[in-house]
Amino acid sequence: MDDSRIIELLFERREEALAEIDQKYGEICHRVAHNILNNTADAEECVNDSYLGVWNSIPPNHPEQLLPYVCRIVRNLAAKRYHKNTAQKRNSLYDVALDELEECLTSPESPADDYLARETGEHINSFLGTLDKESRVIFVRRYWFSDAPEDIAHLVGRSKNYVAVKLSRTRNKLREYLRERGVNI
């Protein structure tokens, strides 16, 4: 079933829409949640909570693309659960990905900082548009989906070292791109 029909079903408040989302995007939702949480039970609960989040937010929202909309909800809920679960512990998969980007980004602490964070997000989206397809896929798989470098290497048919070097160079390009646009790093 195509996304526009699933969205129609959500607007009609038909529960089969959630079954369609699970059938079409369940695997990727579970992978995103598991990559962040590193716990199958927590990931399963997070994905189920995400479906409820989709149900409660459509309507009134009407996303243009369903997969990024659903994945954003999954990712946000998984990140909240991750922070709750690991107040004093570290999860090597997710923390390492965040640590890699830390030198390129700042965290918001005030409403003004929140505005700057949104603006930085827009700059990052523009930056992604400047990358070749492979670089963009590698970057997004690592920092959006939290995929491990070896999984990305397998996905793109390259070595783990190639992916690590590509990520490092892309982060350096991002840092420079943001500096040129006046973003404090």
C-alpha cells in the first residue's frame, strides 16, 4: 500500500493503517530503535509507542513522506528512553556516534539556543544536498539511523576503514560548511 493511502486511513481513523505501517516500515523502525537502545525489548516497546505517536499526530499533521515522519518519532522516543535508561552508563553504539558529531554541533540551553539549533539543522540539510550520494548515505546511516560503521560498509560495499575515513572527512567538511555560515562550533 502506498504512503498516501496509509495517511488517508489514518485520517479516517482506521486501525489497519498501523498494521500497514508496521508491515511496510516495521523492520527499519526496529533497527533504528535497536541501534539507539541496544536492547530488543526496549526497541520493541519504543516502536509500539511510536505507532501510537503516529496515530495521535495524524491528523492533524499531514506528512509529505511517511517513512521519515515515522522514523523521526521512533528516533525521538528511543533517544528519550536511552537517556532515561543510561543516566550514568554509556551505550557504546549510540554514544560513539554522538561523540563523533559533538565537535560539529552545540546543544541548546535556552530558547535562543533552540532557535540556533533549528537553524543549524537547516544548514545540515543544505550541507547534505552538497554531498555525493554515497557520502550522504554513509553520513545519514551513521548519524540518523545510528548504524555501526561495519554495517554501513556492508550496505555500501566498502571496507569499514573506507567508511571511517569517509565519515571523518564528511564531518570535517560539515564543520567547515557550518563555520562559513557563521555557526558557532
